Amino acid sequence: MKVTVNKDLCIGCGACAAICEDVFELNDEGLSEVIVDKVSEDDEESVKEAIESCPTSAIEEA
């Protein structure tokens, strides 16, 4: 599984990083970014929760 964050939609609420800190973090601009090339099987459920929790639907499966 791969995911991306649409920077034009992200508002930097931090929900994704709070849910799955192994995959997401807030950068210096306060926006979310993916910090792994591929999501591990152990993190897939958390990433799906982060996708559903994103208030602007900025996280997308690639």
C-alpha cells in the first residue's frame, strides 16, 4: 500500500500523524507528509483510519 497527501487540500490538522506517526508527520510548513515509501502491513489499518479521519480528504491511496 502506498499513500500520498494532497498539499493543496491539507490543512495541517495533524489527525493523520496522531493516528499513525510511523507513516505521517507534519513538516516545517505545518502540513502533513508521508515519511515512508511503502506502508507496512502492520500500519495499514491505522493508515485507513487516518484516510477516513482526514477532514479534507487530503490523504489518498496511490
